[in-house]
Amino acid sequence: MNTRPPQIDFSGMLPDRPITVRPPTTVGRLSALGMFVLLFTIASIVWTLLGADLVRDWRIGRDPVAASDARIEEVRCRSWLYIFALCSISVADGAAAEEKKATIRYAFIGRQGEKAVALVRGRSREARLATDLGLERLYGRTLVLMLIGLALVAAIGAVASVVHKANRQRAAFAGLSRQPLTPVPVEIERSNALPPRRRIWVYLDDHGGRQERTIVEMHSKERPIFLTRDERWALAVRGLGSAPALLLDGNLKCLDLSQDEKIAFFEACRAELQKRGLI
């Protein structure tokens, strides 16, 4: 954002005594677990819909025979950006005593074209039903599955990295306890809603010429103490070390202050903001 912080005199707003800091949640366990479960669920669905048929078709090989005892009921293919094709083929297999219906799904690079789709079986695996389209597109289907897998692995790695960084930040917040705390403005970058009734606040802390992105999770009803009308700048506290500044919630739950000390802090903060014409 690269905007200048509001010039505010914060001296004397906090009591002149050691203050215990209650570290807030940076990324909640339920939120992180829910994200991992979602990604692994997507991976399971992708494997069930695309991976199982792909492995089966690789096992059939390049020398199949026509499946005269099966028929195609419906073929639906869609192209995406003229690069990827998604096909869903409904078939009825009459090889067994009782006819069985199934759906074969393909995702590959390229277009399906106007060629008719024919059903085939492997010579050594007569129970395995496939199509000539699926066998012709084996390499394209494999590439698509690998790309989806790499994307999911990258997403899982990104979530793990965020959780690791958030845990380190929470430990750093705990280290602020009993240190002399100085109120400082921090720049709000964004906020994202999380179920159930949670919100992540991402803010930029400029400390010693180095800008660090920090995350704090709050209840959806809680909001930071904003210093400007556009809600771009909010109030945080910084200790003596290199730990990131801790974003304050509107009720100062993270600071061990008495009710009278909280009231005095808010009155001093409001008077200073009014003096500067910020509210």
C-alpha cells in the first residue's frame, strides 16, 4: 500500500507497569484442519473420478479388443479454453449375467473432435471396459492428473507454511508479555471471513525498515481499533525486541488491563485522534 502512517502521540496511553500479554489466535486449529480436510477431500474426489480409470486403462495396454457385449448410452464432452477437454461417457456392460451401468470420465489436453467413441476391453482382462478415446489420450490424461496433483500438493504446502508462520508469530506475541509496550499504527492489508464466525486480519508491520506481513484471527464480531476513517490504519503494540507488533482488538482482550485502565486508554486514544482530525 505504501502510504504514510498517521502521526499520533501515543505516550502515556498505556499504564507504566509490566503488562501481561495474552497471545491471540493467529490461525485457529479448526480453520487449519478444515483447510487440510478440504484439500485432501478434493484430492480423493479427483482420484476417484479420474485416477482410477486412468490406472485401469494403462493396465489394458495398447492391444484391446472390441467390447461387442457393451454399449454406449451417452457421450458428453466439453472443451475448456480449447486446451482441455472433459468427457463423461455412460456405458452399459452386458458381460456379466446382469447388465451393469457405469460412467467413465476423462480429462485430457486437446479436443475430443467428431470421432465416434467405441468400447473396448483388454485381452487379458476381459472384465475391464474402456473406450478407444481414453486409450488414445492416455498421455494427455496422465499429464492433466499430474498437473492437478501438483496444484494440490502446492496448496497443501502453502497452507502448512502459513500455519507454521502463524505459530511462530503467536510464540513471538507471547514473548511481549511483561515487556514495555509501545502503541504503534499498522497498515491493514485485508481481512478474510472464516467459518464459523471468525475473521483473519492481515496487516503490515514496518519495524526497523523491514515490512512484515502478520496475521491475527478474531471473532467475526470483533474489530481492530481503527485510527483512520478509511479503516486502513489500526492500533497495535510493540515490545523491545524484534517481535512483530500485536494488533489490538476493540476490547483489548489480549492485554491484562483493569476496566479502569481500559477506559483511560480509550479516552486518551479518542482525544488524540480527535485532536489530529482523524475521527
